[in-house]
Amino acid sequence: MENELNYYSNTPVGQQLLVHFKGRAALRRSIPLFPFSFKGLFGKKAAAGKNDQNAERHDSACHAV
């Protein structure tokens, strides 16, 4: 107990908090801000849009004959 008191009394507050801030930053970076990726979300929509356009072209070609 006395060792801990000496450590805290002899160590500047900023240096004590640095350990806490590093751990907190590592935790924040490990947890995603959104539960999905924008690349995956927009990639699926873009692929679906291309398929819809191809289907429309195929239908219009059939009706034009």
C-alpha cells in the first residue's frame, strides 16, 4: 500500500493518466462505430442496381421483337 502511495505521489498526474488514455484509445479503435461496413452496404446496392438494369434491357429486347 505504501509503495502505491509513493508511486502516485511521485508520478505526475499526466503520466498517470497516459496509461489510462492509451488503454481507452485501444478499446475505442477495436469497437466499430457502425455495425456494418459502408463498402459492403454500397457494394450490394451497386451490384443490385446493375442486375436490375440488365434485367430491364433483356425485357425490352424481348418486347421489341
